[in-house]
Amino acid sequence: MTQQLPLKYAPEVQTAKDNGTAIVALESTIITHGMPYPQNVETARQVEQDIRDAGATPATIAVMDGTLHIGLTDAELDTLAQADDVAKLSRADMAACIALGGTGATTVAATMIAAHLAGISVFATGGIGGVHKGAETSFDISADLQELSQTPVTVVAAGAKAILDLDKTYEVLETLGVPVIAYGQDTLPAFWSSASSLAAPLRMDRAEDIAAAHKMRALMGLPGGQMVANPIPSDAEIPASTLAPIIDKALKEAEDQGIAAKSVTPFLLGRIFELTEGASLTANIALVRNNARLAAKIAQSLVA
Ligand code: PSU
């Protein structure tokens, strides 16, 4: 008997697929490891609604009890948001989790893989993973970067997270041949802040142009996706100068406590939340919603 991939579409995603209408994938690690409860589930629901309001269908992706879900019900979202033993899945461990009947949240890399399997070309998140500070000794580089170079999904993020070494992150993306497109400005955004000192390799001002570039890569047979760096709205940003000492403090604590590998990003996000008294979370929510709205426009252009 041939084995089938246990993949389940939520009803609204199945309908959108049948009708050929726009779908935007969403990840679940931001829910389980990126934000505290209950703001995590409230944000997940709000972001899904933002996508619907913008005329597309949201598909939040996660592995639950060995099934790859493309779209979650409200009850499933809630279960995931409250669970504290959920794996953080990337390319390396996603298949094992499904095969063994496990439950796991998908990172950017794993969500791209799942979206592609489901025929979804656009995905919105907060910030991609990248080259961690001190990577020259730790070798800690997120699998998200490699994934962008091999899986044809356009990822809308507010840049790489500012806890990372941004210069090295964008150097690696360039080496891997990943198009990095700043939306509507000449510099790359820095997650909680709208601008950085880094010039954007590409700039586009219209969702249609981002969709056209996505289609052109497919026509040329180029593997990999696109990274769209969408600046956080200016009324929601935290100045980089305010955050810099806080990020440094959190990084020092991570080092002192021997936090490593998959735990680094969740630890840093958690500490920055505490040290900014919640301001980092408010900004994070605003930027994800902004990314979801742009992703919905790109997805609509792709099916037009
Ligand atoms: N965006 C957010 N918060 C997050 C993430 C993205 O606003 O927590 C998650 C994504 O799932 C991304 C992961 O893939 O952080 C990066 O983890 P790492 O640095 O361990 O690769």
C-alpha cells in the first residue's frame, strides 16, 4: 500500500483552493514560541481576520498529532496556543514529527515547505530567522535562510529580527541568491524599527510587482522564494537606539545561561518583552498584521 502524506485542509482553505482564490500561509512558531498566551492566540485570530478583510484566505500551518494542517480551526488554534510541550519544527525534524504522530509548530522554513506542498505561494510572518550574533564561533544560522533559497514561496516579514547580526544575515541571503525586496523604501527594515543603515538590494512599491517577480522566477526555473522586507508602520515602531541596549542585555543573559540552538530566539524575544514592559510585543503584533495585509495583496495579484 502506498503511504500518503497526512495533510488536512481547513474547510475555508479547501474552498479557496477549489475556487482558485488567493491564500496566505501563516506560521505557528510565532504562536507557540514567539508570543505569550493569550496575546498569541488573539494575534493569530486577528491576523487571520486581517487576511480575510483584505480579500484572501488565511491558512495557519502546524503539525498536530501527526497530521500536517493547512489551516486551523479556532479550537485547534487555542489548543496550540496554550500547549507548552510543542516542538519547534524546521526542515530537519518536520518529517520525523509527522511520522511519529507528534505535534509541532512550524518555523518559517517548515511553513514554506508545507505551503509549497499545499500549492500556496505567499506566506506572512513577523521576522525571519538569520545569522545569530557570535555565529563566527557558535555557527548558529537559522535554517530559514537556506529554505528561502530552495522553496518557491514569497515570504513577507518585517526584515530579519533585530536580535540577529543583520549584516551577516543579508550577506548570506545574497550568497544564496535570495531576492530581498524592501517594500516602499530604500533601506532594509529592522523588525521593531522601520529603517536600518543597510541599503535594500531591491525596492518595490507595488504588490503587483512583487507578484510579477515571483512568477518570473518560476518561468526561469529558478528555485527558491523571495524575501519581502516590509517596514513596521511608523506609529508602531520602537527606535533602534532604544532597543540596542535591551537587546545587548538579553544577549548577555542568554550567553551567561548557556542558552543555545532552538531556544535562543524564544529566550531573547521573551526577555525583550519583559525588559520593554510589553512594548516589543505591541510592536510585533502591529508588524505581523501589516505583513499579513501586504501578503494578501501579493496573493491576490498572483491569482489575478
Ligand atoms: N516572527 C516573529 N516571531 C517569531 C518568529 C517569527 O515575529 O518567533 C519565529 C519564526 O518561526 C522563525 C523563528 O522561523 O522565529 C526563527 O527561529 P530560529 O532563529 O531558531 O531559526
